Amino acid sequence: MDCLGLVLAVLVTAASVQDLDAAVPLLARLRELYFSVRLVWADGGYAGSLVAWARIKLRLTLDIVRRTDDTTEFVVLPRRRVVERTLSWLMRSRRLVRDFEMLPVMHEAMVLWSMTMLMTGRLAGRCRDAFIPRQPMPS
């Protein structure tokens, strides 16, 4: 995702694939498609050797967004809101809510199609907030 929450690259894997293992081909795909990207924010689960690998092999800075374990209350993590908002936009596409696709490449295509529909709707001047949940009407 870019800083606005628009999807740049998608990789769908089986549930048995660890996120850290799937990050390597995803970051490689991101580098192929968008050479100008220099900074990638990632969850704490991606810390470790992936940070060095991305810096050396792909010339990407992988910035790990960490949560503090000493807090007992809810704390908003930087950049996390953008990710959650994008996931909620995608879940408005009915086809992504259910497991219709048999092949990972088809599910990737559906994610990209949903983001394309979102972006073209905005470009066409349709309601800007079409993908932002609306408040219920007062009764």
C-alpha cells in the first residue's frame, strides 16, 4: 500500500505459508513494479533478517512499527490505521468477503480489481466517501 492506503502489490498464499516467508517475493514484486519506492512500513512480525535482506538486495528501508508491551490500554500504532482502512475498503467488495476463488492468482486479481473500482470511482467524481462507512440515519 502507498501512504494513502492504495494497494501497490498483492501476494496471496496458502494459510500454511508464514508471513515472513511470503514477504520476500512480495517485496521483490514491489521493487519490480515501483522502483522509486524507498520506504516500507511493516508489522513487528517482519523484524529480523528480512530488514537486512531488503536493505542489501532490494535497497528498501523496512521500518518496523512496534507496539510497546508495557502499555495496558489501547494505543494507536503509526500507519496501522491506513492498513485497517484499506482492508475495510476491500471488504466492501462482496467477492472478497467469501472464499470464491480457487486459485491464489484469481484472488490477487480480485483485490486489484476492487482497488481499481475504488480509484476509478474517485476519479470519476462519484461520492468521495463511497467506501467510507456512513453513519446510520437517525430514526
